[in-house]
Amino acid sequence: MSSVVEIEAPGGVTPRSSYRLAWILLGASLICPTFGEATTGAYSPFAFYVLSYVIAPELMPSFRDGMNPLRVWIFTLAVFSNVVFLLAPYLRRCGRVAMSSRALLVASLAVDLAAGLVLRDFTKAPGYWLWLASIATLAWMFVALPNPQAAPASGPTAPTRGRRRTASVPETGAVPLAIWVGLAWTLFWLAVASVNYAHPFVAASATRAGGLAPHALISYFTDETQLFTRDDIDRYNALLGRFEKDTSNQIAVAVYPDAPDGALEEFTIRTADLSRLGRKGLDNGAILFVFAKPRLARLEIGYGLESVINDGKAGSRLDASFIPAWQRGERTQAIDATLAALFDDVRGAYSGGAMPGRVRVLARQIIVEVPKAARVVWPAVRSTTLSVRIAVAFFGSLIGMGLLDAFRQTMGIGRNAVRAVKNLSSRRPLTKGFERVRIDSIVDTFKVIGIILAGIAAVVGVVIVAGGGAFGGGGALRHW
């Protein structure tokens, strides 16, 4: 039967004794009483003391003068460093300790030492020193001491009874992916907290109570003023629908009684973003906004039509076609003349050789969509609470690892296909050298992606006339 020699370091210290000592020190630190400003004066274990920092850091002595980013980073990383106790049992089973694991242990010890320098009230708690000693013991065991499985005993060996050998991936002693993912999420939220400290986030609604809020257009012609008859609305919807069918360009009209609070351009571009007029990738949409009482008109042009209707031409169309007729009280004539001019401008925008190539379309999508997504997502990210951040990190880690595993399995299918071709050409068995692939992992990943997309669609909503186009802010505003 095989056996393992327990190598002793100078002084008789063995990895096994170090491992046991580390856990004893950790347990003692957690139950060690803590007294001070952050406690009620009664018995308070050090574990509860640290937990109170996590739940309400602003009440603790080290943070009462403000959530200093350096202290937040050091404290959060010190709490995260406890993953080394989850890593330790895994490393004991491995035949070696990889450099990544050694680096993580040393870094954890360094962060925990820094916690005592930055969070001075920690040094007043005996539990901190016991906890620091437990981390130092693990670092000593896996970094300085010889590996416990480095010297197998000599003599004949026999299979270990009671254990079933598997063909799983060998344990290399490297840091598991789950820990790296957890560290990545931790650093991400720390970065968000630092930005909030430098530029405090103040949530504000887009409009005041009762004001006009941006919302997606669900028809080609929207009239919230009752200035147009039902026949007029039906006629414009039919006209604009035929124009889209003939040219692929999508044009809409929205008429409101009053202007929104704040900058009008912010309202129109937000409404255009929500409406998604124009074909995806072509961005060949346009919207005529009319605000009756304040006498304002804004022509919002999709990114893909800015080459045929620049800001100057958009303004001239409003000046020549829309404003004169509307001032005379001829509202339908104003809409008719403006649409006729726009039809002439964009009718041939994407005919024949004018169609943009795939690389140009992709570049345009990146230029327009990434900043737009950042403007929408970033405020929501900055205002999230601690519980939401923990939930996002947890489920995001699970989904991320699932997607990564599905990618690996998909690559395995590709490698098996290559081996199959080589086996056929060499007249070997078709499946020789095939690696095991878990199809269920790929199927489950597609299910998760479907659920996520369904959730996004439920939140964003589906616009009846939308084609998926984007707007880049081009257009013109007129007041008469």
C-alpha cells in the first residue's frame, strides 16, 4: 500500500500540524471577545464585529469620518482573503502548489497586515491578531514548508482501497476559477464604490411629477393633442407603413401638447432610443417631434441617414416645409409637406451600391450602442445596494462559469470533429482519441441565455414598428 512521508521543517513543524494550527487559530479568532466603540460593552465575538462592518460600515470607528476608498478597498479585500481557508483543503489534496496559489496566499497575508495599519481599531481586537496568525500559518505551510506529498515512501505500491479512480481533470494546485471570478466581481464593485466617492451619484427622475416622460412610439403617427382626426391618423400610418415597405426606411411623427421638463433634445433622443426605428445595422430611421403649445419642432435623424440629411438640411426642411404651414394653422399640410421632403431625401439612401458593408455596420453599432448602453446602465449600477451587489456577483459568477464551461465543451466538439477526420484519413477507429463532451452543459447554457433574453425583452418591451435601429443625436430643433 502506498504511503506519504510527512516531511518536517526545521524545528519539527510539519504541514499537518501547521494546517491544524491554522484552523484552531481561525476558530479562536471568531469567538474571541471584542470590546470597543463599535460594541455595546457586552460580550461581542470578533466575527460579529467584522460582520457589523459589512452591514453598516458607516457606524464603525474607522469609517465615521467618511467612506475613504483606501479603507474600503483594504477592508473588503481582507474579508475576501478568507477564501484561502476554502483553498487550503484543496491544496492539501494536490501533488503540488502552483505559483498562482502561492501568490494568492502571500497577497492575502499582505492585505491583512495592511488592514491593521489602515483600520486602526482592528488592532485593538485580540481576534484580529489571532485571525492574522491563522492566515500567516497557512501561507507558511504552503509557501515555505515542503509539500506534504513531495516524498512518497519507497517500496511496492498497491491501489488504494475504497477509492474510485476517475478520469477527471488532474488537480494542479492552481487557484480554482470560482475564486478568480469572485475576486473579479469584488474588484469591480470596489471600482464602482471609488467612482461614487469621487463623483457622488444623485438619483433623479427624468421628469417632475406630471411631466412628459420619454416612452417608445408604438405606431408611425402618434397624436397626444387631439389636433388630428382619426382619418388623418389612419392615413399617416398607412402612408408611412407603405414607405417603409418600399424603401426599408422608417419615419415616424409624434405630436405632443407640451414640451418635457429639462432639455428637449434629451427627451427626443431618449424617445428615439426606446422606439428603435430603422433597420438594425442600417439605423435608417427618422422622427418628427412636434410640441404644439411651446411651438417647438425637432427632427431626430437616425445615424444611418445622417449622410443624406445632415443637421443643416434637417433645419432647412423644418424652415421651408413645416413651420410656414403650421403657423397658418394648416397642420395636415405641414405634416404632408415635411414628409414629402423627407421621402425625397431618404428614398434612395440604401439602394444599390449605397448599402453599407458589414464592417461599417458593425463599427457604427459599436460607436452608437456602447455609449448609449453606458448612459443607461451606469447610473443603475452606481445606485445599487449592498444586497443587490452580492446577488449580482453570485448569480453573475454562476452564469459566467456556466458560459465558460459551455464554451469549453463546444471547443471539445470541434476538436473531436478534427480527430474524426484524421482517424478516417488514417483508417483508425472513428472515435479514437475523442475527449468526453458534456452536451447537457451546452443545452443548459442556451436555456439560461433564453431566460435572460426573455427577461430583458419583458423589461424593455417590444415596439410594434421598431426595426432595431439606433440614433446618434443628429437633427435640428426649431422654435417659431
